[in-house]
Amino acid sequence: MSQRWAYKVVDIPYKLFGDKLTVRAQAELDKLGAQGWELVSVLQGPAGEHLRLFLKRET
């Protein structure tokens, strides 16, 4: 039987105020990990406005 995957892309915007980006990214990854999502890759979004997280989970 072949595996089937669901994919998710999440953008975490850079902010001038509020928590540090690393704190926000960690919180988002903890939340998504609890839902079964696995981080595959991270890129800086277009024009450096956000981090883009690529995740997958088995369906």
C-alpha cells in the first residue's frame, strides 16, 4: 500500500512588535506538531516579509 500525504504551507510574518520570530515559530510548530504535521522545509518568503513553513502528514 502506498502512503498518501497531506501538505500545508504556513506563513509566519515578521512583526515590528510582539514576540520574537523564533518564539512565534516555535509556538506554531508545537501546535502543528500536536496535530500530526511534520516540518519538511522553511524558506524566507518573497521580499523577506515572512517565513514560509512547508509541512506534511500522512492521511
